[in-house]
Amino acid sequence: MAARPLSLQTRSLLAAGFALAAFLGLTGIALDAAIYETLSSALRDRLQSYVYAIIATSDVARSRHWLPPEVYPDPRFNQPGGTLFAGVVGPVDTNNGEAKSWRSTSALGAQLPFDAMVSPGEARFVGPVDGAGGKIYMLSQGVSWIVPHRDPVNLTIHVAEDARLLDAQRDVFRRTLWTYLGGLGVVLLALLLFTLRWSLRPLRRVADDLARVERGERERLAGAYPSELAGFASNLNDFIDSEREHLQRYRNTLSDLAHSLKTPLAVIRSELESGSEGEKLRWSVLEQAGRMDQIVAYQLSRAATSGHTTFAAPIRIGLHAEEVVASLEKVYASRNILCEFEIDEHARFYGEQGDLLEILGNLLENAFKWAQHRVLLSAHALPHVGLRRAGLMLIVEDDGPGIQAEKVEHLLQRGARGDERVQGHGIGLAIVQELLKAYRGTLEVSRSEALGGAAFTLRLGAG
Amino acid sequence: MRVLLVEDEAPLRETLAARLKRDGFAVDTAVDGEEGLYLGREVPFDVAIIDLGLPKMSGMELIAELRAAGQRCPILILTARGSWQDKVQGLKQGADDYLVKPFHVEELLARLNALVRRASGWTTPTLECGPIVLDTTAQIVTVNDQPADLTSYEYKVLEYLMLHAGELVSKADLTEHIYQQDFDRDSNVLEVFIGRLRRKLDPENTLKPIETVRGRGYRFAIPRNESSADAPPPAQG
């Protein structure tokens, strides 16, 4: 057995979940990148301001040596093993003499990449790079210090900060960001689940109702459904009704068959038991056999009637009528009957093809039997009401003797009973009536205005 | 008349064959579609009766195959279901008439006669050539309104000749269409029948209805009368 496909709810949740995860994830990544940019640019600005402060608080001696500042712009430069470092490369004047470089108190003994020279006027920001036993962000500024009446002194000032400070800020931000995004995702999914269950509830109700119908607790789908499901439910109801009618018809047919066969059987039995023999018995049995044959033929055709119209595809009348007439013209070739058509282009039969053939065949055959020279078949589409399908009117006329008005009712009743041997418009008419019952149509027998004989008018309702 | 009967149900096949023979038909029977097709290809039949529900090859297929093989004799189909879908389908395949089971044998015989008549261009159930009138329904022959007393075989020979009035009918044709397969074709029984027919129909030897075409066969020489205007409608029912 193939695996059961995922439920609609699971599908929607999965799809929405993936979309949400992708959306929130990308948002998070973008925000994270943005905040890193902000943080590192703020750090650079801060380091730059330290550089300016160091330049402002220092000086160059007449010996063209740089004099370190007496006070640092930030006390952290003064803490050995601290997190903020400064260094200068160039001719430096120290208290003890002259040197080629200088370092702040915090930078003494720390491993820092403070040896490079940068050309004057250039500021270079790098990080995170190795330094001070971990990672640092570093700004290197090249300076050309102007000394009056002498060549300028070229210096490079390095300021660095431990990367952990920025990382810590970033971590705090990240935690907050992802907490909020996660929370948002959960809330959205819950909301989605709720709306999904709410909008799928009518479908569940249809399924439940259908299960109830199946269990026999209900006759049909009751209750009001949303407009999207109303059509479906009403079609389903029609289907259920037609199935039920079908079943009912089978039951009736079976019981009618059994009951109506009992009479001829009883006649035969009584003939046998009463000791009749010879020609009399033979005729009696023959007669009853004929009667049983009629009964079986009638009930058989009744049971085979489909009558399903709900999902039936429309069938054009013309082609099938031509087939039937071609057949009849062959069978009744010696009668030289002319059959004319008057078929509306839009006329459609909604039902089984076999049923249409049965209706046309039986009515036209009767017409061929009774007609002198002419038979007329007309089919018209009846105007449809609203969204329902157009109805159909079929008229079969002949130029035969016709049927007297007072005999019409008798004829139709006889057809409806169908269990006795009838002459002329016999079992065929009974079959047509049975079919019309299944398709909820009507049959009217009158005199043909065009041809003068009998006219059979069928109306199959819209919808 | 030579008839092909294809029916798989033994009791029906046998009673029908017996009844048809009694009525003067030469009958060939087949129990399934394949046998029916074989016979239908080999033998020139006047009419065929084919059941739709056959083993090996369905009646519908058999009809289509027979028509494709050039068999032009009229075909009557027997069907148990009797739905119009079947009837229309069968007639479209090439059948000419249908009968729904169970049926009255008389009905079948009447239909067969009508089919044979129609196939040879007669529209009425009575064949009229000059003063000779053959009523196919009552199987009575009259000459100048006087009934002629014919035996069953004489009647069959005359019916075949009159159906093909004006056409040359070879001895072989006549033998094949009138007698069973096992009939001794070399005997001169046919000539005896023709001789007797001539005497009974034309004792004065003035009409000369049956012409002998030396070495080739016979011809019914009196032309067909203009067929009476309109055939009466068949019995309703």
C-alpha cells in the first residue's frame, strides 16, 4: 500500500514553518552583520579619537624627538595587562635618553604588532588580529609632525583594543536578537496552527457528517457549509440520494419480480395439480411462459436504468438519434418510412448514453410501427435556470392513427404496471416511463399537430 | 433457402434447426464464432442467424468479420439483453434485423422470410409474376387465382426461382440453397422437381414460366409485376 499522503494541516504547517525559518534566519543574519559593522565602526572612531588625544597631549622636542604624553586619554593605557594599548614608532625622547619606539604602560611586556610604519596622513584599521595573547583591533595612524625651521618628524601611532570587548557586546546583542526572533517564530506558528485548524474545520465537519451517513446515523449531509463547500456538499447529497434511490429501485425490482412471477407460477401449478393435460396444458404453460418473459424483460430493463444525472457528461442528441434511426430504417426497410429530424444544436442529454439510446429506441420504434409514411423527431434545449443545467424536450411524432385522448391514461397506467402482456405500445413505453422516473422527467401523449398521428413529448428537467 | 445458424446453446440450436428444416430451410449450424466464420466464408448462404453472446468470438465480431470477408447475405441477430445499445451496435456492424430472446419461432420465420425477400429486391410478402402468385407467409401458390398443389420441396424450388426472377440460377446454386450439405448432388431429382413444377403451374404449356438454359441452369422467365402500392403494416405487438 502506498504511504498515506500528509494531511493538509501538516503540509501547511511544514510549508509555513520552512518559510518562517528562512525568513527569520535571513533577518537574523542580516541584523547580525549590520550590528557588527556598527560596532566595529564605533570602535574605529574611538581608537581614532585616542590617537588624536595622544597627539594633542604630546609634543616634539627641539632635538626632533617625540615626547610621550604625561597623562593618558584613558586610564586603561596605564594599567599593565589591561585591554587598551598604545605605541609609537619613530624617534622618541624618553626620560632615560632616546629610543626608536615607545609603548604605553599597559603595552609593556605584551606581544603587539606595533612595529610597522604607516605613511604620513594614512590611518589603517585592522582586526581582529593576533596580539596581547589574544585578538585585538588596531588603528595605525601615520603622522608627519611639523617642527619649525626643520624637516618634519615622521611617526606612526598605534592604538589597539582587546577584541573581547567588542565580542562581548556582540554576544549580548546576538542573544537578544535570536531570543526575540525565536519567540516571534513560535508565536507566528501557533497563530498559523490556530487559523489553519479554524479554516479546515468545515472540511472535518463534512468528513464527520459523511461518516455519520455511512454509519446510518444520518440520511444526508445536513448543516450549513461555507460557500466553497456548499456545491460539493449538495452534489454529494444528490449522489447519496441517487445511490439510495438506486438501491431502493433494486429492492423494489427484486420484490416486484418475485411477486409478479408468483402468479404465472401459481397458474401453472394449479393446471398441473388439477390434472389438465394435452393441448390445454401446453397452451396454458406457453401463455404463462410468455407472461413470465414479459415480466423478466420489463424488470430487467427497469433495474438496468441508471438515472445518474449529477455527474453525467452532456451527450449530444443528433448522433445517437441518427444511429437509432439508421437501425430502424434497416429493420423496417419494407415500410419505406421517412424519418425527419429537427434537432436543436444546443440540446443535450445529461445521463448515461445507454439510457438515451433506450429512450430514443423505444419511442422511435413505436413510431415506426404505427406510422404510415413519416416520423418526426424534435429535440429542444429548455432554458436553464441560474447555474443549473439546461433541460431537454424530446418529441416523437408520427402520421399513424394516433391515440384517442380517453385511452392515453389507460395506456400510461398499463405501461407503468408493465406486468401484463400489452399490444402495440407495450413494454417499450413502460421502459421509457421507468427511465423518465429515474431522470425525474415527464411524458405527455397527445395528437401531433404536424403529422396528425401520435405525439410523445418528453421533458427532462433542468439540473 | 440456405441458412447459417450460429448459437452456442445446444437445446435452442437443435430445436431451431429442426424447426427450420421442417419449414424447408437448408440449415448449417455452428456452435461458436470461429466455426460460424469458417462456414460463413465457405458457403453461399441466403440468410444467417447469429447469437450475440458466443464463445471464442463474439457475435458482433463475427458479423464484422463476415461482412469484411464479403458475405452479403442478410443477418438476423439474437440477443438476450435486448438493450438498444446492443441493437444499434449490431445493426451498425452489418446486421439487418434483431430478435430479443426468448422469441416465438413463427416470428423468427417471418423475419427470415422478410429478410430473404428484401435481399432479392421484393418489398411485399407476396411474389407476383404474371398470373403466378406466391404468398411467402402462407406458403401458398396460385395460378390465375387457382391454388396449385405443391409439395414442400417443389414450393422451395419455385420460391428460390421466383425470388431471383429474371436471373440465371445454376443447378449448383439451386442445390446448395435448397438441400442439406449431405445431399447427393449428382442425382437428377432437381430435374424431376422442375418437370413436375412446370406441369403443375402450366398444364397447358402456354405460360412457360421456367426456362432451361442449356448446360447452365434455369431462369424464371415471367417478369415481376409492379409491386402493390403499400404493404400493410405488420402485426402490432
